[in-house]
Amino acid sequence: MTNKDTKFAIPNEMRALVLNGTGFEHLQIRKIPTPHPGPGQMLARVDAAGICTSLIKLVEQGPHHQLVYGWDLERWAADLG
């Protein structure tokens, strides 16, 4: 069902699951500014997401996980505000 006359309001803030260090004690839900898509991009609403064991390993191992390659999780999370 498509209705081209429907208007959607994009909120100023959204909730995000943020990992700001190694371990589950550094996992939190934060309100952050809703990003504005640029040319060739789109903003999608996510109502639910699953988690797999690879993500659990990422939370537990942090920058030592083989797919992160030393990425500084604390610095990236701080950039979110």
C-alpha cells in the first residue's frame, strides 16, 4: 500500500546502542542526533534487530577482536556526544 500524500516527521533524536569500551558494562542505549542522509543515501527506520555470537565476541573483545583491527571504541563513542 503506497500513499504519496503521507508526510513523515523525522525526529531530531534517535536511540542507538553504543559500545564505548570492552565488555557488556560499556554497552548502553543513548539518545543521539538523527543523522541527515546526503546525496545517494537514505535514512531507514529499524524497529527490531537480532544479535549473533559474532557481535557478542565483539562486545567482549573490543579492539582485540580480529575484525576491529585496533579501532578505538571509546574514542568513537565519545564522538557521538
